[in-house]
Amino acid sequence: MAQCGGQGNIDVLRGKVNALLAGDPYAELFADWRPPWNYAAPTDTEARLLAAGFASAHCWLAPAPQQPEHPREFLSTIVLGPHVQHLPEHLREPFMDDVLAVLGEPVVVDYVRLNIDATA
């Protein structure tokens, strides 16, 4: 049994951040940036596992929203780490200020978990 981010994972949060990235001073910096994530659907994952030689595969999604205890630190290192690292040093803290402002209180990370049960 394994679990990872699945289809729909952090879509609400990323949507709000993407709207922020479309404005100044971020738009130019992120014009050609591509997010590093691929949150797969259960059916796609099952097909990939079976094609890789697994005898059986069953996958499903489960919502798992979280409210991090320390939102700024959690978001800047875990959820939005690639965004923060892409920014010049002088924009990193202002970016996180802007992110927290658009997310509001409480900060909810809209995780969707892809559960994987496969046998070789």
C-alpha cells in the first residue's frame, strides 16, 4: 500500500497562487515556469502499474485537507518550495506575505491523496 498526491491535489491553493503569480512583480519571473508536479488519476495510475508488470492494482482518491500548524513555514518549504526557490531572494518573503493574504485564515491545504494497493 502506498499513498501520494492525486488528481485534484492542492488545486484550490494552486489556483489562488497562480492568480497571484499572474500579477506584478511575479508575472515576468514565472512566464516560462512549469510546475514540477503530476497528480495522476486513479485509472491512469492503475494502467501504469499493470503495464509495469504488477499483477493487480487498485487506486482511489481521498480528500485529506490539512491546516498546518505553522502555515508560512509549511507552505514556503513543502507546498510552495519550488515557487519560493524560483524567486530572487528579495522577493521570497514578500511573496509569502502575498500568499498568506490571498489564502486567508485559517490556511487550509486542500490535499487529495491517491491511495495505491498493488501486488507484484
